[in-house]
Amino acid sequence: MVQAQWNHQTVLLDEAVQALAVAPEGHYVDATFGRGGHSAAILQRLGPQGRLTAFDKDPEAVAVARTLADNDDRFSIRHQGFAHLGELEDGSVDGVLMDLGVSSPQIDDPARGFSFRHDGPLDMRMDTTRGQSVAQWLETADVSTLTEVVKTREPGKDPATRTFQAFRIFINAELEELQQALKASLHVLRPGGRLVAISFHSLEDRMVKQFMASQSRTVVDRRAPFAEPAPMALADVQRVMPSAHEVEVNPRARSAVMRVATRTAAALPAGAGPKGGRP
């Protein structure tokens, strides 16, 4: 049986790659390969000595990436979530790109169960090779757990949309994984390296915004007011929105927010947080 091909339009493609400031000899990370739109654009800018490492949980995305890896030795793929970013060597990366959320092929394929607009199994796992599906979780979850999962997610949305989004975020531990990946980025980025994160809902964007703000703020120890302020790990924080034209041709871009920051040369203080791992 031939597998259906689901279209995917990469959001903020040019803006994201430009924000990474790709150097031909650099090492970059596409933390969410998806269908490879950002990866392809990064590889076009890399020279023979450049490297691109990608992560993805989705076995279908990994299959696409392995085909690319077989034909380009500058590229490698890890069948892992980006919480594993911290397994890379400290200071070995010139740019990290996180394109968060669900890809169009995942949403549009009824077999994945990500959308209530399609009739299909209630799965919602990013990685269908491991873990519980939403349907399996619902068999044992009690009412108080269900209520807590849904009420902590974005208010103001259509109840069906809000519920499906809440179940998906919970079953994939998306916010926990994002938190770990953001912390890990500070370890793996070289001074001058760029952190680029594209969010599609306010929960993710708030986490990225608060993280970048906390790491780019001068901290003064009130117990020692004459001491030097703690150095900032990030600088030059920027916010980029899709153009009106992009939203017109790709309506799924309308909720996208891209935030960019540059790693400074400041050393991380002791106990600055985990480098990453499975959430």
C-alpha cells in the first residue's frame, strides 16, 4: 500500500535560516526535522566541512531524514526528541533551530489522531513506536486528572480544539521537553551562536519568551550590591512575525511567533540546570 503524501509548508523558512546566520563551516541543529524544509535550506548554505544534526521523534519524519542522510554526509538524524539536545558536546554548535508544534502531515493524516476534524484513532503520539496513545491513557485516567490537564491549557479556544491540544501536549510531555531543550541550548551553543525558536501557541511562546528574558537580564546580588552583576548568557533578543503574504498563502502561519537570541561568551554558573535528557 502506497503511503499518502501530506503537504507541508515550512513557516518562516527564510527568516529562520537568516536568523541562524549560517556560516559555511559551522555546525547547526534542526531540533525538529519535520519534513526537512529548514534542514534543506540550512544545507544549501553549508560548505563541505559544515554539519547539520537533526532530531525528530516521528518515525515518518525520521524515514525522510535518513534518505537525506544517505545522500549527504554533512547531515545526520537522531530518532529522539530535542530534550536530548544536551547529549551534544558543550560549545560545539553554532545555531539551534526549534520549530515547535505539530507539522501539517501529522495534522492532516487521520491515522495520527491529532485533529478532531478527521475520523481516526485517538493516538496523538509524536513517536508512534513508544509510549501510551491518548486512547490508552484515557482508559485509566480519572476525572480529576482529565480536568487538570485541560484547564491548565490555553483558555478562549473552541472547547474541542482546546481539549485535543491539551491531550496532545500532555501525552508528548511537550512543555517539559521544551524546558529541557532550552536549558541544554545554553550548554551546546558556542559564543555568538544563535538560538531560534518558532512557537505556534501561547504556552510554548510564553516559555520561550520567559527563558530568553531570564537569560538576557543583568542579575545583581542584593546581598553584595557592590559585586559585579552576573553575566548574561543570551543577548540581542528579537521577535519576528510572519509577513501578511505568508499568512495569506499559508493560514497555519498566522499563529507563529519566532524568537531569536545570541549566546554570549559568559560562562554558566555552577548548577545552571540540566543539559537535557528524556523528560
